[in-house]
Amino acid sequence: MNTIRFSHFYNKLPRDYQYSRLLQVIPIRLSDLSAEFRHYDTAYLDGGEERQYPLPASGNYMILLLQSGSGHGKLWTTIRAQFDTDDTNELPVKLVYYQSLVGKIFECKVVV
């Protein structure tokens, strides 16, 4: 099964996030996102204090639109880079990968 890993338990994660269907992959530039959306997508609690996962100010990223409950629950998103950090390939490998899996169920795991 395809997996999406998260470094924190984000506030955005709906109740049945563990198995979510990928509905859409939306290529974006981080500089085009509103501060409100960035906050929604990156906020998590750390010892009762809200923090945000740090994103760069700009870059080619994508929004994955997911539906929890194996495609029967709430919609939610996650922002991901289009490229691997060590990737020297000019093709957005991660973007192509996720686009090829639209409609599939992903196991979503919080790995601390």
C-alpha cells in the first residue's frame, strides 16, 4: 500500500485520516499560498503550544487533496515538494508519482 508520512500530528488531520483516498494533485508555488492556508496546513501542537512546520517562502510544491475514511470522510490537504531534496533530475518526480496514483488509497502515518 502507498504511504504518506507525517512528522507531527497536524491539527488538520481528520478523525479517519489513516486511510485516505487521493482525489487530486495540484501543482503550486509556495509564494502563491495565503498565510491562512499555510497556517492551516502546517499547524500542530507541541506540549500544548501551537507550532508550524517550517516551509520555505517559495518553491515548486503541490497540494495533495485527500478524503479520509478510505474516500468516505472529510476532505483534507497536505503540501508536498515536487522534487526530492537530493534529486538532480529536472523532472518533478514526486509530482508525477502522485499524479499516477490519483484515486488510490494511501496509508497516512504520523512518524515521530
